[in-house]
Amino acid sequence: MDKFNKVVDYEFVKSLFFDKMTLLFGGFGGVGTPPSLIDCLIDSGVKNVHLIGNDAGFPWIGMGKFIVLGRAKSLVTSHIGSNPVAGELMNKGALAVEFSPQGILTERIRSGGVGLNGFLTEVGMGTILAKNKPVVKIENKEYLYEAPITGDIAIVHAKKADKFGNLIFDKTARNNNPLVAKAGKITIAEVDEIVDMGALDPEEIIVPGIFVHYMVPSGGINWKWVWET
């Protein structure tokens, strides 16, 4: 594949997913979660997937569509309240859920993406969130150590991109997508509009293409001409 043209089709993406992988996903309540990539994930048949993302979506929206199938083994997230099926699976022991305050989760993902070895925080001290986490004492003050997060694959949703993978997001659909995009060993972006290189204003670009490995057009439209030209 041309290293300056990262547009592929969904069949190729499907081949990248595998059982027991750690999958990072962007989005907030489904907004900013890549819908066609979620469908591709479901179609791939993979199972025992370790998920990391802001929330569990809704049963019919976002990553919730995958979670309700019972094919996720674990979920690191800030809340699952909008997806009652996720709560049922957790209570039955069918889905291991690790809760993290939203800001802490975001910073853990950011740390993983930029190559930091985690960080110290007072948030969660003396609560269940501190369970099994190292405590560091500095000048008679104790802090929790929060480990960085990375994933085998990261999936994000962008409004616009050039063929190299420079990404622009749509208002609040940006949410944690830029951080997720940097934390995957392989990052796949679903994009609403793909343009030629040089067509984007550099000041608009939020995620540089160096972090993006592959892109697919939203909706699974056959844009074969994009990645063959």
C-alpha cells in the first residue's frame, strides 16, 4: 500500500481484528464512536475482546452494539449507566468492568499515546478506586499511581481527512478521539470525507497522520478509486 495513501476497505480492516485483542475506541455516548467500524468489528466474529473507552454506549448505539453480544471480556471505562445490558453482564460476571474517573481515564490514554510512564494523582485515594494500585509517598503526601494505557488497535471517527491520515473532527464528536488515535499500535480512522493531500488547512488538523495507520470511508461506501489512485 502507498504509505501516503492510507485508505483501505472494510474487508482489510476486518482481517486486523483478532480474539483477545485490546481495543481502544473513541466516543462519548456513541457520539464520535465510528459506527461502520463497530459493524465491521461485529461482522469479524472476534470474541474475548478487552475494551477501553469512555462508556459502554447504548445497547443499539456505539460500542454497546458489540458489548450486548457478550463478546467483550473486559471493559475499562468511566461509566456504563446508559447501557443496562453492560450492567447485567457485569453483575453476572460475564464482563469484567474497571471503572475510572473520566479525567483519569483520559489522562491514562494520553500518557500511553505520548510515551509517558503514567502519573500520580490524589483522585481516588481512600476509595475503591485505589484497590490494587500502587501508592507513592512524596513529602509526607500519598498519591495513587495510574498506569498508562495503550491498545493493540484503536478506532476513531473523524469528520474529514486527507489520504495521509491527517484528521479533523466534528465539534463535540472530537471528545477523546485524538487521544485514542495516538494510543493504538494500529490506529484505524473512519472518516466522513477524504480529500487529497494538500487540501487541508494545516491549522485545522487535530491529529497528524503519523499516528494513523489506516482509514475507511464512513458507511462502507465503495471508494475503491480513492485508494487505488
